[in-house]
Amino acid sequence: MVAEIIRRMSGDIEALCEQHALRSLWFLDSVSAEVIAPRATGIVFIVDLGDYDDTAITRYLALASGIEELLDSPIVLISNGILNTRHVLRKQIEREWIRVYG
């Protein structure tokens, strides 16, 4: 089960989040993931990068690579900023996302 794998790796994932100065990280269960990313072949994470400065894209890509390496599995990493508060799926996603960090 994905949640158990993430819980087992939580210390390493938290270290990655701190290293890349993230505000928050969540993952979606399979139902929400299917709705937001129906063609995704990996675990779907949502990230709040905190400051969207000149380093944001580097931190985003490094986080994605780091989590894939830790989990030995492909992931889909979605920026929280894309899901603005009026997004139709936002409320459903917020009910079902599971906080990993922050």
C-alpha cells in the first residue's frame, strides 16, 4: 500500500523537503489521483514550494528526482499553485490528500 511505503520513508522524504525549502507536501490516494491525473503512471504528490523565487524550478525538479529515487517508483509532482481555489477539483482533492510534510 502506498500510504505505508510513504510512512516508512517519511524521515527521508521530510529531509528532502527541508533540503529544498518546501512549505508542504501531500500525496493523493488512488481515487483522487485518477481524477486529477488519469494517465499518471506513478504516485501523485502535490507540493507547495513556499517561495516561488528563482530557485523554485530547481527545487521542484530536485524534489521530484529525490522522491522517485527514494521510493524507486515514478511519481507525478503537481504544484499546489496550479490548483487555484476556484478549481472544480480543489475541494475534492483537499478532502482526500494526505499530508507528508509541513
